Amino acid sequence: MNQPPSGAAGDRPARLTVGVVGAGRVGPALAAALALAGHRPVAASGVSDASRRRADALLPGVPLVEPAEVLARADLVLLTVPDDALPALAAGLAETGAVRPGQLLAHASGRYGTAVLGPATRAGALPLALHPVMTFTGTPVDVQRLAGCSFGVTAPEELRLAAEALVIEMGGEPEWIAEEARPLYHAALALGANHLVTLVAQAMELLRTAGVSAPDRMLGPLLGAALDNALRSGDAALTGPVARGDAGTVAAHIAELRRHAPQAVAGYLAMARTTADRALAGGLLRPELAEDLLEVLSDGGTR
């Protein structure tokens, strides 16, 4: 395989021209971070008005061109398209001859490693998977948030130092993820981050229904403390009626949800059952209290 571009020490990328295929929320922010490290964004592709606005804000003066032209201009190309579009994009770029031997192609998908870039790799590209573990807004604040952000990194062994160096230059912390572990790694992140947003949004809706005028202000300190405790202590941080085995309170919760927010019942039951299982396994929930609780959860509070 071709050797990656390298600096004098051989363990960091030389100054690269950078292109972005897919000017969504992620690509322009990564390219802007690389620009701060001395690399030079030269081209981006994007067709929507939102993509154009993001490119203008984060990559001023960088022209929007077709994907093939992005590859023609750049040493390092960021393929920042939705996960489901990535396999076809990699195959299409290879089939049309857009890939240049020795060119670095990096995607930011959490789901995939480098195998998804197989067609481009066979055409001579140097494949990298650099997934920032962060949510993006599509605004300049994203570049600042990359400082200290973990990146899930997958690359061939000979490209490992170059991949890790690029992450460090973007302000991130590289974490090596094996190719076969990428789906599980991504599932874990989705479970924690995406479902957290759903839970918080649902909790705010319920508080508004209960008459709370500023649910965000009420939840902020509580959720901040719960997150901090969970990150520090794991299951030992569990509190509340499920962990205590308070079956009557849980039954009352379910009854109120059925009355005021039936769409929230299934989620409450699923999370309560999982919480009970983990509290039992961790010795927090006493078995003699668990029986009534699990009965309430098994029948959905309908008795």
C-alpha cells in the first residue's frame, strides 16, 4: 500500500489540502478544525441551502463543487454523508475514477470502519474512519467543542499514526476501535446520547403537563447530577422508586402516564424493567421487594 503523507518525524500528516464531500453538520466543522491546525480546505460539495450556509460560515472562501472535483483538488477528503449513503458513495467514486492513488479518504461514520471504503481502497486510496463522539449543530461552536472530544478511530496499521495525528490536530482524543467492534461501539453511543435526548424531551413535556412553567430549569440540576454520578459510579448511582422496590409508587406513575401521556407508557415500562434488573444484579434492590415491583411492571400497572 502507498505510504501516508507524513511530516519529517514520520508520525504526523504533512500540511494537506482538505476537501469535504457532504457539507452537513460534521464535515465543515472537521475541516475548519484542520484549518486551525495548518491544513488548507480547498473544496466542498453540498447542494442544499443549509449546506451552503454551513460552508459559508465554517469554510469561508472555499468553493462548492461536485464531489469528483473535491477529490481532484484535495489530498485529504472527508466523506461526511449519512451512514446509509456511504457505501454507494465510496463505490461510485471508485467506479468513476475520481479516487487518486495515495489520497487519504476519511469518513466520520460511527457505524462503519474502513471496510466500507473497500472500493476506493482498491483504487489506491488510504482509508481512515474518524468518528467524533459529539453532537453537532452546524455552527462555529462545533469547532470549539472538538477540544477534548473522543474520536473512534479505525485504520490499517500502517495508517494508524497518521489517523491519530489528524485527530489530535483537530483537538480530539483518539480511541482505537477494531473494525469488527464498530457496530457495537456505535450502538452504545446511540443508546446513551440519542435516547437521552428522547428521555429528556419527554420528561419536559410531562412536567409542562403537570403545570411546571420552566421544566428545563427544574431538570437541569437533577439531570446534571444524575449524569455525573452515573459516569463516576455506574449502577451504584441508581436511585428512585424502582431501585428502592417501591411498587406502589411505580404503579401510580404508570396510572398517571396512561391518563395523561399514554405514548410514554411503553418507554417507562421498558426502562423500569431494565433498571430493576440492573438494581437486582448490583445488590441495590432487595429480592423481597422486587417481587411486587416486577409484578407491576409485568402487567403494565393494569391491576
